[in-house]
Amino acid sequence: MMTCSQACLRMGIAVISLVLFGVNSAHATSITFQFQGTVSSIDPLVSSKIKAGDSIVGSYTFDSKTPCSFCDVNDSVYPGAVTDFSIRIGSYVGGFASSSDHNFIIVSPLSIENSYIVQAGFSGNIGDSKPAFFQLFLEDFTGTALGGSNSLSTTPADPATFKHYNTSLYLNFLSSTGQQYLGVVGNVASLTNVTRTNVPEPGTLTLLALAVGLLAPLALTRL
């Protein structure tokens, strides 16, 4: 027959195991990459906030388990993969437009051209101009940068390996008349994984406290 001490011990261990599993797995597929670069050219309509030569710092978060809606050896399209976005250029700060249709990632490991494309809707007007969408392009005509993989890698690609073509980012806007225009062009100097370790939520901490409460009497009886 199981004693009360044994029951409490097993229950406490079970609760702690569930808590730790939940903390480690709840957001394990949510990955954040930070990009940095420099503005190379702008449209005059955004010049009140952004200048050529300004530093670019931003990030995007994506779900690495997003199912591929179109997958073959040429292209893999992951719609809705981007779940968060932010960017700072000079005095301009842009946020995430979660309702946008532009929040996707394309991975193309063609032997003649590799490309990694991120597109995200963003917020943050500049004068009468409204945001349309952000694009990050890494393209390589040697066909080797992605190593033949078409998956959503949790390890960021190195822009330096995308040679002979394009490592750029773009901010597209809508003018006061509704016409889309390319407002900002910049280079991508680096792409790094800055995913944060998850902190337990209050409910998780309560469960952990319950588990400790179950185990504490057992520890005291052994002293």
C-alpha cells in the first residue's frame, strides 16, 4: 500500500515535471531573428523621418512549425509564419500589423539560386504615407547559401554567404493617393537569433509552489 508520504512525493514530482515541460515547450517553436543594416536610398516622401546612411535595427518573430502551403524542390511558402515585427530607422519606429496578408516566409534552395524572403505587414505612418509591407531579401546565385534545405531553420542565415546578388531590405508605403511606392532600401549586414528564454507565467508559478508545498513536509521529516 502506498503511504501518504509516497503519494505526496509522486504527486509533487508529477506536478514539477508538468510545469517544467510546459515552460520548455509552450513557446519552443517561436523564434526571433534580429537584423541590422544601413539605409542606402530613400524616397523623398519619407525624408522627414529617415535619411540615407541611417542605421537599421529590427526583428521578426516566426513560428518554426508553420506548415508549408506550397512545398517542392524549388520553393517553400510558409503563410502566416511571421507573428511579430519591429523596426527602428533614425527617428522612425515601426511596429507589427498582425492583420496584414503579407506575413509570410519563402525559402527557395534552387541549385542555380538560393533565396530567403521575409515579408511582414508593419505599422507607423510617415506624414501622409501609410505602411504597406516590409521585405527582407537574401539571394545567392551560387546556389549554396541554404545548403539545399527548404525548411524554416531556427539558425539564421549568414548574409555574407548570399553572394553575387542581393542582401537587402525594403519598406513599401502607400502615398496619400493610395499609390504604393518603395520608401526605403537598405542592406542587411547581420541576422542573429535573439530568442529569449521563457519566464513562467503566474499560473505556472502557482503550480510550482503547490509542488514544493507537497515535497517540503517530506524533506522536513527526513531531517
